[in-house]
Amino acid sequence: MKKLIAGNWKMNGTLESGVGLASSINAAVNENSALLDACDFLICPPFVFLQSAKAAIGPAVALGGQDCSPFDNGAYTGDISAPMLKDMGAGYVILGHSERRQYYKETDALIAEKAKKAHDAGLIAIVCVGETEGERDTGQEQEIVGSQLLRSLPDTTTAENTVIAYEPVWAIGTGKTASADDIRDMHAFIREKLDNNGDFRILYGGSVKPGNAAEIFAIPNVDGALIGGASLKTEDFLGIAQAA
Ligand code: PEP
């Protein structure tokens, strides 16, 4: 399976810098056929830059949203629906990122409703799971991630329409990465929870950089990376892909 190299731009950049980043990633990816053989590429810009980013990329780079509404349309001020993302040319949507779980109190049940809407719209849902530092310190990481998987995945979930991203909350944007043993154990646990279905892509996320990516990608059941900070520089994003 090709590694999925997915960039989560979060709430960063301007229209100009976002379009510049999308076009330079697109150009770099298309210059290197070995990278295209080894990896699939995805960028997830802020909603308002989606259309312009789409115009700046070709078929080698997929586009995704960072969230979607649990509703399809109607009086839901501020929401963006899964069909709207699809309409903008998105193929993916990140759901249940720990920042949304933490700052917007998103529950597993809400994430499952959003994932169902994403599936219905023909999007691939990247469903994020991961424990906090306190939960790991008290040995609860598998219980937490197991419960998030059970409750955040709707019954429409298949290996074709869903990607799992394991992102230990304490490793996101902190420069700390989980140890290779911890990643291996958790990815094996997630694979087992997915009925050992080897077709599901399981990404690792949390301070992935060009310098640590090779070690992370060598771990069994790591099928790519969800990248925050390092996805904002073409050189770092491509450096991570090169490690694959
Ligand atoms: C993320 O936001 O999903 C993430 C993994 O961020 P970072 O790579 O900056 O830790």
C-alpha cells in the first residue's frame, strides 16, 4: 500500500501563501516519479482557500477539508457540509481532530454523525483518535483509543471510505513523538480493532518531521502520516515523503 502523506494546514496562512504552498507541493511531487510511486499526497487547507488550492494542484495531490457539519444543508450558521466539500473538489475530510475534541467539545457520537455525512457525500473520512498524556501515564491509552474507534466510526465505515489517524494528543505540535514501540503497539491494536482488516490505512500523527519520518514509516501498520506544522513548508512535507 502506498503511504498517505497528509498535510493538515489548520488555521494558517493567507490566500496568497496557501496558493503558493499548494502549487509548490504540486510542482515538487510531479517532478519526482519515485515519490509518486511510493506515496499518495493530500493537503487540507482552511475551507476558504479550498477552491483556490484546488486550482493550484493537479491529480497527484488530493484535497481535503479539516472538518464538516453533521448536517447536509440548512440553517446551521458557520457550518460547511460534506456535499459542499465534495463540490469544491475535496476527496477527504479530517474528523475528530484532538483540537476539535478539546476546544469545541466534539464527542465521539458527533464525529460518527459527521463521518456518516462524509461517507454519504463520497468523501474519505480521516477519523482521528488518540490519548492525552495523563491517559497514557495511567496506562489507559488502549482503552481510550479502543472506545474512540468503537464510538466514532459509523456503520457506513469501510476500508475504502475511512482512514484512521492515531495522534497521541501530547505529541501534536509539541515536538514530542511517541516511541517506536508505543506506535507499533498502538497501530497493531488499532488494526486488531478493525477486525485485522489490512486494507484500512492507519496514519500516525504527532510532530512528524523529515528527521523522524523514516523511523516512523518503518514501523509495521504505519500507512502514512498526518502532518501539522511540517506540512506548511514544501521542503519539510516533501522531506517526509522522501523518507517513505
Ligand atoms: C496534527 O495537527 O494533526 C499534527 C499531527 O500536528 P503536528 O504535526 O504539528 O504535531
